[in-house]
Amino acid sequence: MDKRQLEERFFKVLMLVSALIVVGSLLAVLVVVIVRGMPAITLSTLTQTPKGGYYLGREGGILNAIVGSLYLAIGATTLAFVIGLPTALYLHEYASRSRLAGSIRQSLDVLWSVPSIIYGSFVFTLMIYLGMRASLLAGIIAVALLELPIMTRAIDEVIRTVPIKLKEASYALGATRLETVLGVTIRQAFPGILMGILLAFGRGIGDAASVLFTAGYADNVPTSLFAPAASLPLAVFFLLATPFPEVQQRAYAAGAILLVIVLILTVGSRLLSKKFTRFVIR
């Protein structure tokens, strides 16, 4: 066996081991959380809010955290999408090679690496200045700031993959730049845009630091944007902090529910992505 064959085998083994570590880590997390959390997942857990003494092991559920997490993630993802999609289209279609576009991309890359607690602290400072209390609206803004650079850069990179010949053909047929963006660019990049939305959504629904001081925590389902909202990550944090084993088991149940939500969205988005990929020209 010569040196090149030896190197090839070595790197094949290395890639296989790396893949097994990644898959094994995911399976380990899933097994631990689901096995420890499933016994505590009952109908009351999913359909009831915490009752008196719930954090001492008595009756109740985490409906408030489930609904609050969905409100926070859906609201934040919608807000980030409304801002992020036009930004990504501007960067690629109108200012792709300008210094401004390069500065914006670099700023987004920096914002991507900023810890989520910084976004929460920033919004919390604004709340103090404006005299606001912890609320669903403040939590949505904090999570949207967290998701915005992730979604914008993901969409920006996806738009880069749209063949230039398709846009040139659209221009040749008399379409304006806006018509080309809406009818060609977005249509061709839609599967990737969907994955970018999911990536940001998954990051938002699983974050605790950004909503700790902004969304607050309440045992009731929020009825307005100005009411405090619970979330599953904070439910896990508060339930694990108790000394009662049965309450700690409920924390794993909350984590399992969060994992199931993310897995359902991941599988659903991939199915939708495959459905719309047939319209993509490569």
C-alpha cells in the first residue's frame, strides 16, 4: 500500500468517526431527554397550566410554556423575516459588490456570534428607558434580534446559488428588476429560504438567555403582547432548580416537548423543501 492510499484510508476513517460522533451525540441527547421525560408527559402536562404547588410536585402542566414558546418563536421569526428577506435581496440584487454590502455582511457575521444574553440585556435596557415591564412583545423583539443575522445571512447565501442566466433571461423578456426578484430569484431560492427560516426558528425557540429578563415568566397563557410569557427553555431551568426529583423529571418532559417541536418542524420543512425543489432549475 503506497502513501496516497494510506492517506485516503486514514481520512475516510477520520470522516466516518466524525460522522459517528455527531450522530451519536444527537442520539444520546434524544435518548436521555426522552427516556427521562416521557414518564412525566401526561395529558394534564400538555393541556393545563401550573396550579398551586406545581413546583413542589403537585398538579398542573406546562401549557403556558408551550404556548409562550410558540408565540415568542413565531412572532420573532416573522419579524426577522420581514426585515431579513428585503435586506438579503438588497445585498445581492442591488448592492452586491458595493462597500456598503460588504460592511453589512461583516456586521451580520459579527452579530451572529454575539451571545444571546447581550441581545436580552440590550432590550432590557430599552425597556427600563421606556418604562416597560417584561412582556411577550419585548421577548419577541429580543429573539428577533437574535434570529435576524442568522436568517439574513442564510438567505443571502442561498440567493447566491440562483443561476445568473435565469435572471438574464427574465431581463431579456422585458421584466423589471423587481419582477425578476419576485418571480425568479425568490422562486428559485425558496427551498433554501425555507431552511433559513427554520434555522432561525430553531435557534429562537430554544434560547433562554434572551427572554430571561425581557419576556419574563408567568403561569398563565399570555393574552396580549404586553403580558409576560413563559417559555420551555426557562421552564426547564426553573424546574431543574428545584430539589424534588418528580419536579426535575418534569423539566426533562419540557425538554422532550421542545425537542419534538423542533423535530416536527425540521421534518416538515424538509418535506416542503423537497416538494418545491422540483421547480428549481440548476
